[in-house]
Amino acid sequence: MVAAAHPLATLAGVETLEAGGTAADAAVAVNAVLAVTQPNMCGLGGDLFCLYYEAATRSVHCLNGSGRSGSRAGLDELRRRGMERLPILGPPTVSVPGCVRAWGMLLERFGTRPLDELLAPAIRAAEGFPISSLVSQAIQEYVAVTPDAEWHRVFVPGGRVPALGDLLSQPDLALTLRALASEGPELCYSGRVGRAIARRLARDGFLTEDDLATHTGEWGEPLSTTYRGLTVHETPPPTQGLAALLALNLLEGFPLATLPVHSVEHLHLLIEVVKLAYADRDRWIADPALARVPGGALLSKDYASRRRRELDPGKAGVYAFGDPEGDTTGFVIADGSGNVVSVIQSLFNAFGSGVVVPGTGVTLQNRGRHFSLDPSHPSAFAGRKRPFHTLIASIATRDHRPVMAFATMGGNGQAMFHVQVLTNVLDYGMEIQEAIERPRFLIGAFLPDDPAEAIYVEERVPADVRAALATKGHHVKAAPEFFSRVGHAHGIVLRDGTLLGGADPRGDGLALGF
């Protein structure tokens, strides 16, 4: 089964599995198509994290496919350039794009099919595919944002924004994918594409040719906690997977299933738990290679018990971090041998940095904008350092066997979306499709007049419930019934030898099995 954010990507994954490929093979095929059909969400110029359940060893592995900041980066260099802060877009925000190297590492360890076979569907899509209204709208919204001439040439051909159903052709990206199929991942690091990236960033960015040529991802172990008799695995720092696990630890002390779903009591509890978890996230998460991230202490049940005492069932709270002694595509795949992969891959903002590398069709991410300018913060802006990542992926197991795999886009909200959908399944027993479709909330300001803790709640939650939340002190704002900003989620549940897939109606996704 494959659950991904575009039908062509789902079909590419299913065809790979039908041909005998593993979940890893299908993941590369799916991601490559998404890099073409969701150019605003993900691509070769972004980063990737995944959790891979290996059936042969009954263990979950974590691949950190994120890139580091350029060797020229640093607070002193920022001041030398006369910059008071990191911009949101443009060359200074670009860190090394780790996605393609991660594809190679995933295939080297768990793949069986050749790269040229896996990239063939993406190459066909790059020659022209009919775009959805979501992509057309994203292009329309971005036209006035980026001054990058190459971006405009690729995505606004002839000065006209492609409309629903128009064929979007990306010939330079097709050429890059063909070269990648024959030359392998090195193309994007020490090869032609890597050199082109370095040239594009030479004047205004922080990356160098050597930063790209020496990049590698890392295999490691996920973070995990127990919840209602299961083990929930999430991607570790520098991602925010820790926040989802902190929230689950807090929720475990409450009889959540006794609260009517989407009642005032239910939503108030989830909102407050998420706020507590995010306070710790913002203080502690950084690149663990360069900073101490006290994950073990933060995830102890004793710590959850202490933090739980701060919650007030009667009113909204404002929480400081505790002391234990910080735009995207997500998809999931299960193969016939019992392997399961949960993948999250992103450019960060829509179209990332807004920089398209001439002659390659590759749009570069803007992950570098997430560094702190506080020199005392563990994620302070510096060279060759991984930034904080909103990207997370999840796999839940029982007795070392997979029960559920889940991933969603949604930037800062991903951890709170994980908590909402996972508890829909694990506490309320919902089928995965219903769990994904149920209303969600998002905490955070994204309009100029929003308070810092604005809470967007989809309008399918009754008005009286939203009003009651407001009386508890929550800054509630009504969101559309199916609000794109609360994520495009995808999941697979494994139950009694059956695969149940879910795709989000808020996006273009599709779950399909055979």
C-alpha cells in the first residue's frame, strides 16, 4: 500500500511494489514524482527524514537526510554583510539539500531496484503533467514574492500562471533526473548540478562547492516513548519529533477516550498539552552533533508527571520551558515483505528559498532561515550546522511489529497534527481515513493581526464548542472546513493482516493498495 500526496506518485509507488520492489524502492519512486508534481512542497533541492521498519530484524531505523549550513555562515559574517537578521527567502537561507543523498543511502541499505527504473515515472511527469488547483494557486500566490528570474521562467511560462488542468512542463528538471538516473546521487553534490548550485550561491549565499561535495546523511535510531501499550517512534533532533512524544507522554496521564471527541474538554486538553510540549521544543531542540539535547530526560515519565501538574482544566495557560535536570510532503508505504517506511520531505516554505538553479530545474530549500540569532541558543546560526527542522515522521509498533505509519506536511504544526491523528486512532479507535478527515486545530499566528497563540479550529467543530474554548481564554479563530494549513496527512494502519490506508481530503493525495 502507498499513501501519498499526488495520484501519480501513489501509482508510481504501487507499480514499483508490483514489480517486486521494497518499501525503500517505492519511497524513491514516490518522492521523485512528488518532486515534480508538488514543486511548491518538495524536491531535489530539499531535505528528507524517514523512519524505516525493517521486517527482517523487527526494528525501526531513522535516516537523517538533512543538510548543514554553509561553511561561510555565522553571526559575525551576517553582521559583516550588514544583515540584522536572516531573511525568509533568497540565497542566504539555503542549506545543503540532503534529499538526493538520502535517496542513495536508502537504496544502498534497503533497495533492490536500479535508480533509472525508479526515476522513470518522475521523468515522464517532468515532461508535462496536468496541475491541480492547489499547485496553480501556490504559483499564483508566489509570483509577487520571489524576484528570481529562473523561477518565473520555469513556473510562469510566457508570463502566464498555469491554470487547473494545464500541462506544466519542466524540461530542465527532466534532464537533471535523467542525469541522476545514469550518474547517481553524486551529480547533485560534486557533479554538474552540485557545481551549478555553488555557482548560483557564490555571491549571496553561504554554501561552497566543498560544503556540497562533503555532505552526507546519517543513519541512527529514532526517539520513542510508550503510549497505551504501544511504542511510538518519531524522528529525533534536529526535528521536532520530540514535541509529539512529549505531548503523548502528557496525555497518557489522562483518560482521553472518556472525553467526547472534539468536545470542549477534549480540545482544551489537547491544546494545553501541545503548548507545554512546544515550550520545551523551542528551548531544547538543536543539532545534536553540536549541542546537548536532553532527549532521555525530557521523555522520562517522571518529567511528564511534573509537567502535567501545570495544566489547568478550566483555563488556557502560558507555559515556559521545563528543566529536565526546541511546506512539505509526507507519505507512507508498506511492502509485501512487511517493511514499512514513513517519509517526510520538504523545501520548507512554498517553493523554498524561491531560488531555481539555472539549467537544472532544481528549486532550493530555505531551511537555513530557522537558525537562532541568539548566540547562547543551542541552534545559533553557525557554519556546517543542521538547523531546527519542523519535519517529522512516525511509526507505532506493538511487540516490535508495526501498527501504524504516519506523516503529514504542515510546518510548525506537524507535531500537533501527529498528536491529533494518532490519538484519533489509538484512543478513539477510528479508521485511519476518518482519523485524518476529522477536524484539526493549529496553534500559531500567520496573519498580521493574529495574537501569538491564535488557535485556528476547522469550522466543522460546532460553533458552541469554539465559543466555549474562547471562554477558557483560548484565542480561537474559525478556519475553513478543510483547512490546508492543518496539514495534508497520510497514514497506513496494519491490523489483523490487513492494510488500511488514508489520504487527506485537504490535499491531492491518494491511498492505494493491492
